[in-house]
Amino acid sequence: MSRLIAMIIAIAILATGCTGGEAVNGPTMTQAEALVRVEQLIKETVAVIRPRPRLDLYRPSLNVNSCLDPTDGGSEDRIVIGRSYYLRDIPRYQVAEVARQVKQYWEQQGYYIEGVSANGLNIAGHSQPDDFLISLASTGNNDVLNLGVTSPCVWPNGTPEPSSDT
């Protein structure tokens, strides 16, 4: 894995911080619901890509990660759910066109595009209205793209765990 992908995944996890509109200590979607939404965002994006890529799961993205440095001041006991896939079987000469298709689709969906690299192959943004982090990143010699989605911070069961204070 390239250093760029590792950096993007790390930034995605940290930047997700809890930027969603959820109440700081109130209910959130559950871990299972967050995973369903992550996979939905990936599948919907991939559906518009031509030529159709083969999804190759980036296995470390299967891990459930802690909500580090939440920006809403909420609990660090929450988690973030993410998935990342390499988009295989796209000819190198079509990688830039695929990145353009992804960006155009996200814009049409009303997603907030936070940044795009000079070559257009690295894109970061947020789905709306639920604020999942979405990213597309080139790997290696810009010949393979990686599509990733990370949830905002959520409580595993959708609600804060009961306090042990009595």
C-alpha cells in the first residue's frame, strides 16, 4: 500500500471526528446501520463508473476504529466505521476519466467536495446530509484508484452506554 493511501485513511479516521449533526451524548445510528450506509455510498458510486471496476477490499478497513479527537466535544467511547476498496480492472489510460466520473456523481448528489488534487485523482468530501467522509485516491503510479467511506462517530448500539457512576 502506498504511503498516500495510508495517510488518506488515517486522515479520514481522524477527520471524521464526529462532524455529523448528531447530538454530543444522544442517540446515533448503530454500528450496523453505519456499515450499511458506508456500503450503500460505495455501491452507488461504483454503479456510475465506466468501465465497471472490480472491487478489491482493502482488508485493514474492516477494523472498527475509535472516535479519536471528536470535534463535537462528545465521547471518545464512540466508534467510526469505514470501508476502502481498490477499483481494479480499470485501464490506466481511463483512471483520470473514472476520477472525473466519481467527482461529477458526488457533486450531482449534493455532496460537499472538500478538496481535489491538482491531477484530479485524489478527491475528499462529505456525503449530505449525513456527513460520511468520502474519498477517492490514486495509488502506486496513479494506475489504481482506492474508494473509501468512513462514518461520523456513532455509538455501537446507537445510544450511549449506561454510566457506571451510581
